[in-house]
Amino acid sequence: MKNTLGSSVAVTIFGESHGECIGAVIDGLAPGIKIDEDFIAHQLTLRRPAGKTGTKRVEKDDFRIVSGVFGGKTTGTPLCIIIPNENVKSADYEAFSGLVRPGHADYAANCKYHGFEDYRGAGHFSGRLTAALVAAGAVAISALKEKGILIGTHIARCAGIDDANFTDYGKDIEKLNSMNFAVLDDKAANDMKAAIEKAAAEGDSVGGILETAITGLEPGIGEPWFDTVEGMLSRALFSIPAVKGVQFGGAFEKTDLKGSEYNDPFVIKDGKIQTVTNNNAGINGGITNGMPVIFGCAVKPTPSIFKEQKTVDINKMENSEIRIQGRHDPAIIHRARVVVDSVAALVICDMLAGRYGTDYLGE
Amino acid sequence: MKNTLGSSVAVTIFGESHGECIGAVIDGLAPGIKIDEDFIAHQLTLRRPAGKTGTKRVEKDDFRIVSGVFGGKTTGTPLCIIIPNENVKSADYEAFSGLVRPGHADYAANCKYHGFEDYRGAGHFSGRLTAALVAAGAVAISALKEKGILIGTHIARCAGIDDANFTDYGKDIEKLNSMNFAVLDDKAANDMKAAIEKAAAEGDSVGGILETAITGLEPGIGEPWFDTVEGMLSRALFSIPAVKGVQFGGAFEKTDLKGSEYNDPFVIKDGKIQTVTNNNAGINGGITNGMPVIFGCAVKPTPSIFKEQKTVDINKMENSEIRIQGRHDPAIIHRARVVVDSVAALVICDMLAGRYGTDYLGE
Amino acid sequence: MKNTLGSSVAVTIFGESHGECIGAVIDGLAPGIKIDEDFIAHQLTLRRPAGKTGTKRVEKDDFRIVSGVFGGKTTGTPLCIIIPNENVKSADYEAFSGLVRPGHADYAANCKYHGFEDYRGAGHFSGRLTAALVAAGAVAISALKEKGILIGTHIARCAGIDDANFTDYGKDIEKLNSMNFAVLDDKAANDMKAAIEKAAAEGDSVGGILETAITGLEPGIGEPWFDTVEGMLSRALFSIPAVKGVQFGGAFEKTDLKGSEYNDPFVIKDGKIQTVTNNNAGINGGITNGMPVIFGCAVKPTPSIFKEQKTVDINKMENSEIRIQGRHDPAIIHRARVVVDSVAALVICDMLAGRYGTDYLGE
Amino acid sequence: MKNTLGSSVAVTIFGESHGECIGAVIDGLAPGIKIDEDFIAHQLTLRRPAGKTGTKRVEKDDFRIVSGVFGGKTTGTPLCIIIPNENVKSADYEAFSGLVRPGHADYAANCKYHGFEDYRGAGHFSGRLTAALVAAGAVAISALKEKGILIGTHIARCAGIDDANFTDYGKDIEKLNSMNFAVLDDKAANDMKAAIEKAAAEGDSVGGILETAITGLEPGIGEPWFDTVEGMLSRALFSIPAVKGVQFGGAFEKTDLKGSEYNDPFVIKDGKIQTVTNNNAGINGGITNGMPVIFGCAVKPTPSIFKEQKTVDINKMENSEIRIQGRHDPAIIHRARVVVDSVAALVICDMLAGRYGTDYLGE
């Protein structure tokens, strides 16, 4: 059991919210992948909260690649990205109050680490660590793009408001990847933002569903058992704080369908074998079939709310109340979007390097 | 990328539908776990189709433990279970027709294995291999029971019909584990069976949602990133043929909730820290919090249907039709139930052995 | 910690000396590797003891490939080879005497497995399990040969008698692979055999050094740290019972050399970059340089001797004596040779599949 | 294939000789291990060259633990140690000359990484990276000491000069761990130093054998196949630049012994089961037997020498000569000693965490 994702391409993340820095080490990257620092910065910006719908904590998110890159390209040896922690408020350094926050990892972490955990600002559990995943993922996304593999995510539902569906994957993905609030339909976007602001005003928070498309994958990737495409993606996606469900092709909404409605008939189109529908989300038997891989992540409402909540003081072992202070988001779904893209890209790089060899993505 | 599940307790499965046998090797089991061959047989029976709602292919499912057990207990060295294939119809051995079945792995497998795959009866992709998982899982389930950890699954929804919810985990799990058709509410069970028979009569198939509860887990199990409880369970669950979605605590239905509704307040009850609600499904920050772990699997309708379907002849590369012959289930959700329990048990054993050491489950 | 070798190509072995069978599962083999059952049988024969210099236990070593092969070629899914145990003497089934054999795993195993281990005939520790490695290795050796990669081992030293050195790797390897007693020099072979027979007559045993050459490896294989060629080979080689030392290029004999004598100057020869000498054994910085990979294994004298030995009765916790009965070898070095070739081949297949992708060896 | 050591306790190293920094991430450490920064600094000093027998490049070796430690103790989450590179000479930044150094990784790395490698000062292959291993290993050594497990290494042979043998492990290890030049016999130490200086004066280099003892290990640690104690240690040890051979209990010198001489009879001594001799080096069947684990590493002479050497210009693909400039050691064996201790400690921590659980070393 480890804090490492992947085997052929393996990412290890480290750091705590209030430590010196966070970071990621990516091992197994092909030599010769071009590093686009502007793109990494762009991706970090998408993750960074901003404006009314975000937390007020704004960080510079400076990052430094300290190894594994030479002459602007990957060397093939471990690439380490470091993101210094700035803007850490000293008042946060108080002794642990004993009050575990509902919906947070405080209590579970205390049981696991026996009180040795860095409890400040959620420590190693902080959503802050997803910045390391986003930086690492940016390298993966760039490498995949060179191979014609695109990844894009939209907020399919937030606070009960539905976005439109994908209509043209190529165009939609391009559009989404340039948006701060990744919603295909403008009206839905405005309604979602209004709902988030309303929740904020109430000291509350909202969640939703992210839907992701990956296009350009060759058929034949994945394993029949355990290292299925669904299994490998979901293992990674459940690492993203607040993700509590992962479905492929809208599976939970389609469980009432009959086999004759759900099966995706094969057809030759444009000289290629395709399926007429894509309920199986580009995956049959755990293996890609050449159609877009489509998955959804259920994102729970942000656990940090400003209403008073019942909880336990684990130092005194007595029932108590907590009112969370500080800078927090009334929603993180719009920020989680780029994290989903990032971990998905890392998983796909791992699968491709396993199948086609360690040089594949750098060729 | 491998056909192996787990690291501290690792299961590798092998075999094809029409080969000599299928089997599983479990490595990393603690020495001294009692082997109950009757229970293994019982579990295999739950997976075996029977009666009107099942396929007509009936197998003896004899199994032999050929290593790793001595004097009725595990030795601590790799345990290999072999399940011979019987009742293989010779007519199935025909040359590959070129017609890939919609919703099946035929085409994806052909792309992955370049035509070297054993295509007979779905080969290594056959649901038949889940018998090896069930046999291996039975050992895990027994070992967990000795530690007070119980696992049970019901068909929460099938063909649009909802079962009742869990009310008393202990009693419900015990009841479910003795049932062939694991539904808590009798009326719902009958309605589901009728719907399955109706689909069968139409040459069609149905799917649904399985819901599973794991009770008795100590708080503090799991990792904050990647090897989260959600991630490890989902990676395994997506191996089960037809599972296309995994959610914890009904996440997809709860995405409209506010944080104040979703967060699970902590409270001291019976001298123990518990949560009032359990929307987080016993897991905070990827780590158990001592509450029951609850998850749902979306099971797609069985892809083998008897209606004519459009498909492609990949030998001739032309559009064609297929009408599937033979013995097949109009639903596999009631059989998949015990597979879910089995892989969940194997994952939990792996996590416990990692956390508490390799001897833990045998002590 | 597992009984599995490799990651891209992974071998798991199972079984005990006195169980129903032993076997190996190989996962990650490329699809389309031709299976030569005669060659597998040939390799098993090389491992099988025969004549005066071997034990009297002769087994048929029947093997069955029960999965992963279709139409005479690998499918790409897990290949399981089973070797039934025959000729198991019932008298061996006695209760554990409490007397742990010096130089054997009896005591260490008892500490590890707390008495649950199958102690009969060394159980899972039996040299018998190397038959599974040899069968699996035969598949690897065949696949490598198709890529121009050859492996051969000779007894470089036995009972104080030295063999000649390799002179022409191609011819020497071909010759060795057809010999039962793999010694390049006939006179040395006869002297070694005489020494082994003499030890047998005295109820004693002898050891020696095996030297192996692998030719045809491309430069650039291996990792700079941890998964070095030396590290990966040695980890596997130390699994072979009685191997207690592994050196590359005769390292232990060359520690007195100066850098100017040891360094291997590069030179262009036949249009290729080669080294003049090969003290580094084809490996620089953990990575192949295109020269033959040469390594030696120190093989301790067989621990099963017929002289009385001091030991402890661990049941009574008192000092005692033991006189080992039964069928045993006065030397296993000539049989271990093919095991060395086998595990080396499996490691090389793993490294090649990692570097060039999972299809590489089947193309 | 990865630059990661271990599974339960896993170390990943990153960095290049002329980059911003090098470092290590250790994942899987128990929570609650006390961090002694003075001891880490002490260990780094032992690795640092000094005086006449060392290179003139002196570095401050400042290190920073940037994650995984809170309140002076490990948290249980990934611990990252960063060691900045200082004193990097700008003249070293020249374009790659095309001349590959004999005995170095230059050519092999160029084949593996296709010219994208950071060639400056050996890049990721630099011995400089062992500082990261030493820093990480210091944490492991401290944790093991708390459990009564001690590790010590002496230069058993250098430039043809033999040191004395271990006589009292406890005292010898304590003495060695405080010495800069770890030789038990003073006369031998002086002779070795003189030989190293003589080699330096000739522009040449020397090698030798390091011998290591690990005491205090419980019996029962290790696996029978593949993850044997010998296999796991050797895989790690071969990562240390210049190590080309690993033997347990002096195996290469003992291959002429008879079984009756080599077997280690068991005896009850001080109420404990021990062996009279320790030729098997504390390991039977891959598993510890409670006796000290003893191993030797053959260290080749440093490849950086100042004599002119034949080599190839791989840019021009023609034969050429090279004369290495700069700061280099005429021997690295005395510095490699602490690296051996470090990686051995990391391997043992990994094995203990696997066997006894992730909390074991922090309790």
C-alpha cells in the first residue's frame, strides 16, 4: 500500500499543506518528451481558486522541475517537480484542538497515524497536494497530445443543474481545456455559479458530477482482469479528494436498460471498426475498443462548511461542536476538473508505456 | 499491467473457458488460516447458475486445492486452487467466425492479442474465471469472519425494481449470504425474477445495481493517495465482468446534497466514536473511519442476448449480423453478487496484511 | 514480499514436494510465442538427476500447460504449467520429528510459518520447485532465441577442479545446452564426476561455481538504480537453492586489479562499438553495453549429507543428532545449471518486455 | 523497472550531478520514528570525501527534510529529503564531447536514453546520488537500532591488503560506525591508505571487498523464493556504483568445502537456538535463522583514472583516446561503506514492515 500511482510510469507525491513544499516524482517517463512550462503553469492556474466562487487563499503556485529534464526535454530518469508552499498563515500552526471535522480525514488519519500526523491544514490529506498531481499530469497531457490522445472534462451536473452533453469531442475538449469554469452550456454555467455563490452565502457547499472524455486511444489497451482500463482509472480517480463514485458511460443511469438497448453494435465507418452507440464507454472486457473512453466522477459537496456542526473532541473523548474558520471553497468541483484530467493522463501514460515500451511516448 | 490483484495478499487467476481448467494462486496468506472446503463449495454454488433465471449450463465446479494447505490450514506459502472445466461442448470448438459480439471483449481482445487469443467461449475473458475468484475469495471471507469482519451484498435494483435498504447489517448480511437470489424484500425478489424471465422470453437481458456492506473494519485502514480504500476496492470490482460503475455511499444519487446534509457528524455512541449518518460510506480521506463500508456496483445487462444484432465480420472487414447461440444468462447480477463479496474480501485481506503484517489473519 | 519474479513478465510458483503437484503461472508473455513442448521436456531432463552422480529418485516430470496456449502459441494471457508429483514415498509422510536439518530451511521455516509449514520433503522449499522454474524458463529461452539472445552455463569449478574458460560463446553455449554435465573441458568433467562420486561414497557432498554467458542483448537495457541488470538477475538467482554468491565478470577475483587494468576500453570493431576486455561483464551503470553479460553463481555443497550431524530437536528444545535418510544428491551443481539458465531467461524477458513493450517477444 | 527500492518501505531517488538538487522520497515509514538530523549529517560526512585519499570536491551536503516529519518524528506519510547541489563548476557544462569513458555508464546511458540523458558529471548515474541513499538510510538505521538491529561494514580487502575478521560483532560494529576509514586492523588500514595514495600518484585507482554484518534480526524473515533475504539485499546492493559481486558468508571462497564442513550444526546456547558455525550467513532457504547476516560486496576499482585510455567518439563513430580531467577519487570503497549500510538498512526496514506491519518500526 503506497502513495504511488502506476508501474511503468509511476508517480509518487509528497508534502503537507503547511510544510516547506509539496511535490511529485515521476519515474518511467520516456526520454525526449518536450516540457512546456507554460502549459504546466496554465494547468496549475485552472486548479487555483479565483474570484467569487473560489477560496480567498491565492497562491503563486511557483513550481520548479529539479531533475529529469535537460535541454527542455525529459531525460528518462526520475522527474521531480517541487511546488513551494507560500502564504501559510502562522495562526494555523496551533496545537491540535481535538475537534475532528465531519467529512474530513482528521479522525481516520488520527487512527491510522496514531497522532503523529501533521494535522495542520489537513497535512498530507490537503487538496493542496493535487497541485503536484496537476503539475505531473501536465507533462503527461502534453505527451499524450503528441500521440493524438486528448482528454477533457466538463461539469456535467452541479447543485442539481445539468450541463449539455458532449456533441463534438474534438471541439468540446479544446474549448473546455481553455475554460476556468468548464461547462459546455453557458446558461448552465451561470446557474451553477449562482448556486455555488448562494451556498457560499449560506456557509454551505455543493457537489456534482464531472464527465470526462478521452479520445484517440488505440484499441487493445488494458488487461482482462484487475488492470482493466476501468480499474486503473478508478483507482487513480478515487484518490482525488471528494470523488466518491466513478462510472463509465453513465452506468448508474443505464442499469434499467435491456441488453438489446445497451450493447453497442459494431459497424465499419470511415474504413474503421466503430460502435454505433458507446454505452460501454470505449471499453470491452477491460480493454479499449477504439471508441472514446467516457467516465463520470461523483464529487461530494466540499466538507468544509461554515455552519456549526456536531462532532467529537478526540482529546477529551466527548461530544462537542465545531465551526470551521478560514479560507475555504463552497465548491471544488470546478477545480477538481483539471485534477481528473491530470490523473487520467498519468494512468493512460502508464498503460501505454506498459504496452508499447518505455520509449513510446518520447518517440 | 498484470492479471494479479493485491500486493501483500496477491491473487493471480489463470485459465480459459474451454481449456483444461481455470484456477487461482493466492500468495501472502497468513499461515494457520482454517480451510473450510464446504464453505468454498457453498460459495461456488451461489455463483453457479440454476433454475429458470439461470443458464442451462450446469457444472460440477469441483475444485482442488493443490498447494499451500497442510493439515487443513494454510501454510503461508502460495495456495493454488484448480477448478477443472467440464461439460465443454465440442461444437463450441469451431474456427473463429470473424463475427465479434456486441458488448463482448471479442474485438478488443483481437486488437490486444493480435488474433492469438483463445476465442472459444470468451476464453480468458469468460465469466467462468470468476469461479476462481469465488474459490479464492471464500478463503478470504472465512479468514475475515474470524476477525469479526462481515461482507454481504444484495441486489439493490434490477430491471428497474428496487429492493429494500439494509436495516440491520449483522442480520441482513447473514440472511443474504444464505440466499441464492440475494434480495432483502421478498416482493421485490419475485418482481425481479419475473422481469428476468420476461427478458429471457424476449431473448433479451437485464442489469442492475448491487449494494455491498462490509462491517467490522477498524478505523485507520487505507492510504491517503492511490491506495485509498475506494481506489483499491474499485480497481478489483471493475474486473468483474459487467461492472461499469462503482460508488461509495450512493454517491451518484447524493450529488445534489449540500455539505451540511452530506457531512457525517461524529458522535460518541456506546463508548465509541461513530458518525450519525454514513454518507461517506465508512471512509474519510481514503481511510476507514470505523463505520460500515458501503458501496454499489452498476452491473450492465448481460451482453449475450438472442436477438439479431448488427456487427462486423473482422475477417472479411464487412458489416454483418450475428445471432448468438448456446447457453446464456438473461441476467448475471444475482450470480455476480458472490463475486463482489469475494473480490472485496480479497482486497480487505490485502489491506489488513499490509497494515498489520503477514501473520495477522492467521493468528 | 512475494513468491513472484518479475513485473512485466511475472512468474509465480506454487506447490510442495509432497503435494499433488507443483507449478508456475507466467503472466505478461507476449501473444504469439511458439511453444515447443519437446524443448520444455528436454530442459526438465537436464534438471532431472540421473546415473551415479545423481539421486536415485527418478520422476517422469510430466508437465501440462493448462492455460495461456492456443494453437501451439501463447495467447498473451496467463500461462499455467502444472507438474504432477509422482513417486512420493508414503514413509516420508511421518510426523515432524523435531530435528531440524543443518544447512536446510527447516528451522527458519518453522520460525516464519509457526509450525504450519508442510515439512514433508522440504515442502515449498524443496529443490523440486525448480522444475516449475525450468519449465517456465524453457518458454522464455525459446522466445529469446528467436530474438538472437542465447544463454549458456558451465560448471566453472566443482570440488576444487576448474573447467576451461569460454572461448567462443556461440559454439560453447550450443555445446553446453546439449550436455547433461555441462563442463567445457572433458578432463575437468571426468575429474569433477570422480570427486562427486568420492564425496557420495563418504556420505558427503560438494559445491562449486557456475558461470553463465548471455549473448545478443542490445545495449541500453536496465535501470541506473535498483532495477539494474545485476540487481534483477541476482535477486532471481539467489532464489535457487544453494546459490550463496553472485558476481559479474569474476568480480571477487578481480578486486586487486587497478582501474587501468579493469576498465574496458571501447573500440569500433566490425562496425560496432565494443569493448576490448569485458571485466564489467556487459553492464555499465546497471545497463547493458552490448557485450556478453557474464556472471558466476557460488553454489554451496548440498546440505543433505549422510554423516551424523549435531542439531536441535525443536519440539523438545534439546541438543540432538540427526542422520539424514533417503534419496539425495552428493552435488546439485550440475542440475542447478539449467535452473540458472531458466531464471536468467525469465529476468531478461521481463526486462525486454518492460523496455520494448508487451508484444515484443511475440513479434 | 523503476528507480524505486522496496515495496512496504519504498525509496525513490531523483536528481542529477549538475542539477539543482538530488533527493529521496521514502514512503511506508511507520509513524513515530524519531528523526535525528545530527545522525543523518554524520552519515553524510562518512560518505563525503576528505583528505588525501579523497577527491578534492568538498560539498556542504546540506539536506532538508521537506515532508513526512512533524514534531521531530515521522508522520507515516512520504518523507522527502532534498540535498542541494553546490560547488558545481561551470566548466563542466560543456557540450558532450562524444568520448565515452571506459568503465562508466556514458555509452550504455546514451543507448538507453537516445542522447537525451544529462551527461554532465555522469548525471543521474553520478555517485553523488548515493548521498540521497545515505540520508534515507540514516533514518532506517536509526529505526532499526531502536529494535536492537545493528549494521556495520568494514573494508575486508583493498588493493590486495586484507583486514582482520570480525571478532565481536557488537563492539566491532560500534567502532566501525564511528570511523572515517572503516578497517578493523590499524596496520591494514595504514597499508590500504598507502596503496590508495600510491595509485593516486600513478593516476590510477584501486578496489576491494566490503564485508557487512547485520545483527539482531529475528528468525523467520524473508521469503522462500524471489524475495529471499539474499535476493532482496543483493538487488539493492548492486545499485551501488562499482559493486559487481555480492556473496553471503564468503561463498566464493568456500565453494571447495564439503557439505560436512559447510553445514552449520544447530545447538542450544544461552537458551536460544543458534548455529555453531555461520557459513550460511544467518540465512537458510532465503529466511533468517537468527544468526548474524554476513555479506560481502566486490567493489571494482574506480573507473575515473587519469591515465590516457582508448575509447570511441560516438558522435564521429571513430576510435579515439580520452584523458579524464577534474576531481576524482583513486578509491571509493571507503566511501561506499556507508552506502552499503544505508541500502541494507532500507531493505531490512522494508522486510520488517512487510512481515510485522506498517506500524512496527515506529512503536
